[in-house]
Amino acid sequence: MHLYAISDLHLAYAENRQALAAMPSHPDDWLIVAGDVGETVGHLRFALDILTPRFARVLWTPGNHDLWTMPTVADDRRGEAKYRQMVAICRAYD
């Protein structure tokens, strides 16, 4: 087993989403996603949709961008409420 780490995905950018989609599978290995996946819960879900089938385990830690509140996103939670929402999403992906 190997332990990999990645951060600063910034999935608001199409090029970064494409690069993540091209990431190869490592079904016996673990991946730490160390913050700044993106600014919305949709970015987190996008990343987890791609990464959880490709790794034995994915661990997420929030970065400052992950916890930003976006004024253009309807019903975007703030502070601890947004953090708890993101933790719940991660738990749903196991």
C-alpha cells in the first residue's frame, strides 16, 4: 500500500477538473486530499465521485477555499454549518 497526497485542486477551473478526471486508479492505495478542492459542495462531490472509486481510502481535510461562502451560490452555508455539511458529504462516500 502507498499513501498519496494532493491539494489545491481548485475545481472551479475546467482544466483542473479535466486533470482530476485523467488521474489513474490506485485501488490498493490511500489518498489524502489536503484542502482547497474548491469553493462549493459541488466541487467536493465532483472530486469524491472521481477519487473514491480509484483509491482504497480517500481522506479529506478542508482548506480555506473549501470553507468560503460564495454569494453567488444559493443556500451556501457559513462557518461551522458549511464544515459540517462537507463532513457529512465525505461520510456519505465512506
